[in-house]
Amino acid sequence: MTNKPPLPDFDLSHFTPYRLAVAADRTSEELARQYRARFGVSIPEWRVLVHLAKPVDGAQTVSVRDIEARVAMEKSKVSRAASRLEAAGLIVKAQDAGDRRLVRLALTDKGRALMADLLPLAMAYQQEIEARLADAFAGLEDGLEALLREVSAR
Amino acid sequence: MTNKPPLPDFDLSHFTPYRLAVAADRTSEELARQYRARFGVSIPEWRVLVHLAKPVDGAQTVSVRDIEARVAMEKSKVSRAASRLEAAGLIVKAQDAGDRRLVRLALTDKGRALMADLLPLAMAYQQEIEARLADAFAGLEDGLEALLREVSAR
DNA sequence: TTGACTTCATTGCATATGCAACGAATATTC
DNA sequence: GAATATTCGTTGCATATGCAATGAAGTCAA
């Protein structure tokens, strides 16, 4: 048996991008389990809804472009999520009066009602994470803060 | 204009599952840019390769099942990644002699050569992250450690 | 104003994905 | 040891995704 030259000793389980991916998957999944069955909302849809529930400044509505930028999703993903949400009667799309290229998205009453149920659920999950991590949470926050600042810079 | 009851004030940008997802996306992407074009390897394929490059214990080969468990990917994803890698001549699949349901995966010489290039690249990226985060890195590690322990428990 | 660029959102297309179903092999139970 | 249940890996299928191309609208410069 030929003895191959050894490969560098690399430990995937301590590789930061990998750990982040697993942590993200597991937490998103843990939360999604709570609302998917009950409300029939996917993760991309949830992100759009959350963004609409919290208009920045005084803005009543938001464009696809805004969401793409702030929510870290491709615009086609946003567009499709928005279409599904519209079909479900949770949001409405309207042409912006000033710039007719823009599509302004806004929650319907039904959408608002849904979010009134959904948001507390998410907030409770956040509390749960903080409680479960205890002291380690602050460090995680700082680390994520620094990392996000770094990788979004370019 | 009717004044709707206000929704809870929820800040997506400080929601841990969301931050983790963004951080994971960005870092994976930043790294993938370095090897995808050069080596034609996707992220699922890369994960399988890494796992094969580091046999646990003395094991020379690994089954799809092993990878599914340790690498946090669906078995169909692993299976398909493995098929592509086999087609590319980077790994070989063989029936396990003892339990003929198992498929043992192993790097070919070509696969080993690829990993000899790829692993240093990943290790350098890890160094880079640690350097860029400086003091915040330790906290991130502790936080991820605690979080992964928590969410994989059940 | 006209014509060249840019921006916005959607869509076509090829590929990737998750899930359930399947066939083959093994384990378990009686 | 026969029947049943479970495990392993692959695949069919419906859906989701990324990317490029498109069309519509707006901007800019001369």
C-alpha cells in the first residue's frame, strides 16, 4: 500500500463559515417549525413580512429594492416571495406614484393580523436563545457584529 | 385614515437566527468565490471532500450516512454531491464488504491533489477571519459553541 | 428633444433542493 | 427461520433557487 503524502490537518467542525451555516440552519429551522405549519409562511416570506411590519422612518411602504438591500436576499427571491404573499392576501403591491418603476409593498389587514401573532413568537424565540446561551450570548453578539461589519464592507 | 393597532416592535437586524444566516451566507460566499471558479467545486461538494480528507479515527473510508450525520446535510444532498464528485474523478464509491447497504467513499489521487490545494486556502481564510475579528473572535467561538450544543441537543 | 445609460422588478431557464417513495440489505421478533 | 421492521442510499417529483435577459421607467448629457 502506497503511503500518500498527508493532507493538512483541517477540522471542519471548527471552521467558522461551517459553524455559522449549521447554527443558522438549526435556529432558522427550530423557529420555522413553530410558524410554518401554523401559518403557512416560508422563510423568505417571513423576512419580507417582518420588513413590512417595521417601516423604517415614517415610510408606510417599502419597495422590493429596499428589501433586497436590507434583508440580504436576491431580488428575484424577494419578488417571488412577494407574489406568493400577495396571492395569499397578506400584502398588496402598488405602483409608486413618484417613480413608477418601484413597487410599493404593504401589509393588508390580514397580513397585519398574521404578524400580530407571528412577531411575539419570534420575540419569544429570541428570548429563549438568550436564556439558553446565558453568558455566552453577549460574546456571540459582539462576534456577529464584528463579522457582519467585516464581510459586508465590500 | 384608520389607525391600526401597532405591531410589536421587532428588529430583524438584531434577530439572532437572521444574523447567523447572513453571516453564514457572506462568509461561505466569500470563501466559495476563491475556489469555485478555480476548482469547480460547489459548497456541498466541498463539505463532502473535507470530510473525506479527514478520516475520523483510523477509518480509511466513510459512508454517506456518516457524512449526513456529521456534516449537517440531507442524505440526498450528500448522495448527489458524491455522484458529481465521482463523475469528476475526485472520489470513488464502493460497496462496503461487511454491510452491503453502505457505500464507502474515498478520495482518489486526483481528489487528494485537489484537497492539497484547497485545504490551505480554507485554513488561510480561517486565519483571516480570526485576524479580522481580533478580540471579538473568542466570544464568537464561545457563543457558537454554546448555541450548537443547545440546538443539536434535541 | 433625442439617444445612450442606468435602475427596478419580473420572468425564463437550467440547476439545486427537500421530501417521500422505493429497492436492496440487514436486524429483530416471534 | 419466516415474517416484519428498520436502515441505507438513490431517485422521482414538485418546488425553490441563482443568474441572465427582458421590458418598462427614469436619468443624464449634449
